[in-house]
Amino acid sequence: MTDSETVFSTVDAVTGIDIDNERLDNADDLAEYSERHRQAVLDAPVMLRVRELDKSFEGLHAVNKVSFDLHQGEVISIIGPNGSGKSTTINLISGFLQPDSGLIDLADEPVAGLSPADMSERGLLRTFQNGRVFGGLTVEENINLGYHRRLVAARPFKSLQRYPIARWLSLLAETGVALVPGPRTRREADEVNIRVDREIDRFRERLSARRRDCTYTLSYANRRRTEIARAHISEPKILLLDEPTAGMNQSETAEVLRQLQYLKAQGHTILLVEHKIDLVTALSDRVLAMDGGRVIAQGAPDDVRNAPQVVEAYLGKRREMNHTRVAGQSHVLAMQNSIGAVVEVEDTGAGTGRDETGTLDDGGDALLALDGVNVYYGQVHALQNVSICVPKGAIVSLLGGNASGKSTTMKTILGINHPKTGSLWFQGEDVTGLSTRRRVQAGIAAVPEARRVFPQMTVEENLLSGAYTRHDREGVAGDLEAMYDRFPRLKERRMQQAGTMSGGEQQMLAFARALMSRPKIICMDEPTMGLSPKLVEDVLEQIARLRDELGVSVLMVEQQAELALSIADYGYVLQNGRIRLHGKAGDLLGNERVQEAYLGGVKQ
């Protein structure tokens, strides 16, 4: 146990079981405690009742008839792949979005449609996915603000604040009390300071020495701790945590997990959205899995994460492998055979089958190679020693769950993110310092997530925008006609605004636009997201044709592993910013370690 690890021993408020670090560290004891807690809270009163919650955005059914109960003292986690409806659901519950229909009851009081401020006043406090602290205020001041809703003496006439005109009386009264505090106000302030001390003491090894520092000077993890303390200080009826460990490393995640387990033992009611499935399993009484706006499974954590429909939601449906090759691509198969079976990587980016110049170990040339790349977002270590190799004329899939680092890798390749250390090689040249424009001119193109076509421009204008770095008019005109031959649907709609086309047609347009720059490699970010099963098949076929007919390499960032590996030559699996597995696509397909990277441990 490290000096900074939380040490506690307490009696669980729900079950009466003695809880300490030793019990939580013992798998059998933790399982027994979790099961008894899970059964006990089901007899407790319902604190949050959600019924038939529904929300659409311009035809997209983001939340579709979601219903569940959250009991007093219960911890429920919501999981699901990107676009499943998790964030929309918690934004509806916390008042940041207005539902189209459905019921939300907080402690048997109807609250659907209330503002975030009203929800806070009624006892639902939340943290945010990206972390929201006041950077110019100290740790103490940030946490102190969390108790504002519970103040009485310092907020005279606070009931008037809901009325647009009368609220000024309340604000003026608050200002007066702040300038000339009376005995009641001073006593209340002293009580708040005691509460602030108690919250800081929960993270004493992390926050005690920094309590008077402005939060903009803190590490990312300490800002998240400050935000959790600010939400908890007012002892809310429900604590809603949106990815509380996002951006944290494993030790930091373990520390926050221990803090949340302590809150659970104290009887706090928690609704959690979290992508780290092992944390969800260790903390939750129940788990709701969402996909396509619906709840597809709910129950005990192990039952949900191993449910076939949940595995399919994360990994995608199995599709038959098809590795037909055109002449001249035998070196790809040679590369596959030379690298061997699945390799599990512990803490480095080594073992990718490429040397420091981007050359494959079997002698073949790597078209694109990342070598030990480290990328930070502020103080968040987003990519950790990532090394990837994409051969000529190959499809390489970059896999991983939400927040694993896939899109960050893509942005780094395109020059949008810049590595702190490590290098990027393209056609044997170090291009780490090149701008995005220079990389496009060199032959790197992109099909971004959600297609990102220009909706007000015509199909033809979108295609021509893909050739903006080129100056050969005749060549551009010839390639334009070639795109119409390859995608006849686009020719039919050449003068139609791109925003009026279907999702599948927009995806074809995004492919064709990328090809207009005459790339040697196309980086595709979630090309199947939001498409129907039939359109997914069409898109995958088009990706395979780019490789087989044009010899264009493809690096495909994809969350649905089974689909991506069905057409890929090779795959890498990212988890928490690190490469955890890599190997031939056929060896990764169906491999339990891939599922574990997405959903944590699997049943034996």
C-alpha cells in the first residue's frame, strides 16, 4: 500500500458489514460484500425513478424509452459504446437537456424539465466528463462553492431567486451579508470550513498541501478530485459522476475507486457513467448497458459485461473474413506470417515488427510507422509509448473501447496533435515536424468521424475540396470522373447539397473526397458509426476495394472489433492510451484478450 492510498475501516451503512482495505483487496470478500449490498439496497426507497425517457435530435433517436430505478444507497453505472445515449441520458436527468417525453422523479417529486440549478437545489449534484473547476479559485474556494445550495444565513430570501424580477432582492441581500456578516453568518461559515477540511482530508495526500493553490496549477487528476469533493460537500441525495477517472493512470484510478467505495459504504446514492469496466465492476451494485439509445441489458456487473448483446455492442457482429488479394500484394501476407501470433504488450510500444526507420522486420517497407509516441492533453498522458506500423497496401485496424486513445492516435498522425516524445515516419522519412497540409501533400488523407462533409456544399464541391492541395487541373478533373465511376450514386447527386444525403451516401462522399488528394494511406475514424447493418456491409466492402483495387493503405480506427478485423490484415488494441495487444487480424478475431481490453475480465 502506498502512502497516498486511502486507508479506512468503517461499518457499511446499508449491510452493517465491517469494511476495510483488506476486505476490498480480497476478491472473495469483495464479491461477498458486493452481493449483500446489492440485495440490501433493493429494499431501500427509490431515490430516482426514470420512466420511458425519450429524446431525439433532428431525427436521431438518442434516448429511446429508457426506464430504471435508483434506490437509496445504491450505485448504478451506465456503460455503452460511443453514441449509445449515455451522456444524453445523464444530461436529461440533471436538467441540461429537456426530454421530449417521459418521467423523472427525484425522491417521489416530479422533476423532468427542471433546470440544472433547480435539480441542484433538490439534491442532485454532478461532475462533468471533462472536469469543470474554477481555475482562478483555490482548492478550498472551489470546494466551498459546492455547499452554496445548503447555505441559509448567507442566502437570505433565496426562495425568491426563481423569480426573474424579485431575484435581485435576494442577490442584494446576499451581497450585504457577505460585506457585513452577522453572528449566524459567521457560525455558518465556520461550519462550512469544517466541511471543506473534511472533504480535503478524503484526498489528504493529494490535496492537503495544495489547498490554497489555484486549481489551474493542479494536475488533471487533482482537479478531478477537487470536483468530486465540491459535488459531495453538500451531501446530495444523488451524486452523478460523469467519467470521474477520465484521463487518470492506473494508480490514480485505483485511488479514486477506493474513495468511491468509501462513499458507497457510507450509504451515498451514486449514478455513474464510466468507460473503465473494471472500476464499474468493483464499485457498482447494478449496471445498465446502452446501445442505440436503448437499455440493452441491466443487472449485476459481471452478468451485464458478459451478456452476448453487450459484447456485440462493444465488439460488433461477427463477419466472415475476406482476404482476397490482387497481384502485387503478396508482401502483405508475408508480413502477416512473419510477425506471428497475437502479442500482448505490458508497458512499452515495443514488438510491433518495425525498426527505428519504419522498416518491417521481414524486409518489407512500412508506409507509415509511429515510434514510441507520447501525447499529452495538458497534464493528461493520452498516448503512452505508442508504436504502430502500417505496411503498403494493407488494412490495419486500431481497436479499443471508449477513451482508449484511438482518435488521439489518428489526430497525431494527421498533425493535429503533436507528440511530446517519439516520432512518426512516412515512406521512410521522419515527418514528425511536418504540418497537416504537408502531410496531406505527402499522401496522408483522412475520413473523419461522423464523415464531416460540408453540408451546404454540393457533392461536387465537396469532392473538389479534397483536392485543395493539388494544382494539376487536368488530373483533378480526371480523378473527379474516376470518383463518379467508382461511386455511381455520387454522380447521380453531383449537384445535390451533401447535407441532404443519407448517412451511407455521405460516407461514400467522405471516401471519395479523401481519394481526391491521391493518397497513399487513408486514416478512417469510426467509418461505420451510425450506419444501418446493410450500409455497414457496403462501407466495409468499399474499404476493402480501396486496398485491393487501388493499393491504398488504410488505418481504420474502429470501436466494433469484429467488423474491423473481418477485413483487416493486422490489428492493434489500445487500452488507456497504451498498445495492449497486436497481431494478425485472424488471430485477434474472437480472442478473449480483445474482449477483456474492452470489457475487463471475462468469465472463465
